[in-house]
Amino acid sequence: MNTPSPAPARTPFALTGSRALVTAASRGLGREIALELAGQGADVVLGVRDPEESAGLVEELSSFGVTARAIRMDVLDLAGCRAAIDAVGSELGPIDILVNNAGGGVDAPALEVTEDDFDHVWRLNTRSTFFLSQHVAKSMLANGGGAIVNVASQAGLIALPGEASYCAAKAAVVHLTRCLAVEWGQYGIRVNAVAPTFIETDGTAKALSDDAFRADTIERIAALHRIGVPAEVSGAVAFLASPAASLITGQTLAIDGGWTAR
């Protein structure tokens, strides 16, 4: 009697053998996303302003048994970003996963937003996402496909007073995600986004330190009534980048504790 072979291991979430690039990866969500991708087996390239300051994070990522690099990237300098991506691609191989994490806003009433403010927010969030995706997609096309995950925001799904320029930029990222997914699906490139609510990071620490603002925010997170933590975003990013999401594209996953469900 033949002994049946054991069933193969099911690892649809594993990213072993993939090469991921995460922008703005030195801290906050970017750092947590990089750690999550490495933990799932991906080699990780950190796009950061100062690679030397990220030496500790590179070492931490390497402890997962993956290859890690930090490269100088300022997403407002697209020419420099393209050159850095090409250089690391020549060393490690083409990027399979791109996480467009860089972003930020200007906290000002719409009546007070200047043209320079608006242009800066647009360049930081939307222009960089479009052109970095375009550049990486060209190598993904040649390599048979890949996954792009854009970090949008709940601000791209709802109106937040005092955040008009940021809301507009992130809403553009949400729709851009759909457009690129439809156009690039034929090449095996999936494009999705996550839209987090307020997450406990150094970037939100100042706002959330105001007791009244924090209480109002917790109330508006209508189902769970608590502030999120970075790991609750990074897990979703890793899922959307993984084979487990192979039939998912053009989607924006709200990670908002129920805020937009109200």
C-alpha cells in the first residue's frame, strides 16, 4: 500500500523571492510596512532621505534572512528617484512590489491654502505616486508583472475640514489606483491602495496629543472607537502585495475602524 504524499504547504501570503521598494520607509508606516514585507520573505529596498540614518533598520530587516538596502530617495526629485531605482535594480534585480508610502499634507483652512501649499501637497502625494509607479511598471512589464500598493488615506474618501488640498490629492491617488489597475492589468501588474484613518505614528503624534482632538477622532472612528497602530496597516499592504490577493486590483481598502461606514 502506497503512503500518500503530504499535502503541499499553503503559503499564499508568502513573499519569498520578491523584491519590494517602500518609499518614505525610515519611520512610521513606511518602517512598519518594510518590516512586514521582510517578515513575509521579501527582499526590501528602503527609499529614504538619508540612507546612513537607516542603517539600523537595514540590519533589522536583514535579521529576517532577506536582503535589505537603503537608497537615497526624495520623491519630489523624480529624476533622482529614477536613477536610484535603476541602480538598485541593476544590483538586486527588478522590483516586484512597489509601495508608494510617501505623502503628507498642509493643515490649513481652504481659504488660506496658498498655490505653493497646494502644489507641494500634490507633488508629494499624487505626482510622485504616478511617476514612480510609471517607472517601476516598465520593469515589471518586462519581468512578467508585479504589485503596486499605494498608501492613500481616508481623507481621499471623505471630507476633512482644514485638509482640502490633502483630501484632493489622496482622492486623486484613489482614482489613479483604479486607472492604472485597468490599464496595466493586461501586463500582470496589480494596483491597489490602502486608506488608513489616524494611526499612532510620529507624524500624527502632535495632533493626537491634543486631548480634545483625540477624543473627537476616537468618536468619529465610528465602529471600533480607537486610534490605529502601524501594524494594522502593514498587514493589509502585505496581503495586497501577496499571491493571496492575485484577483484583487483597482481596489482601495479602508483601514478606518468604521469611520467611513457611518
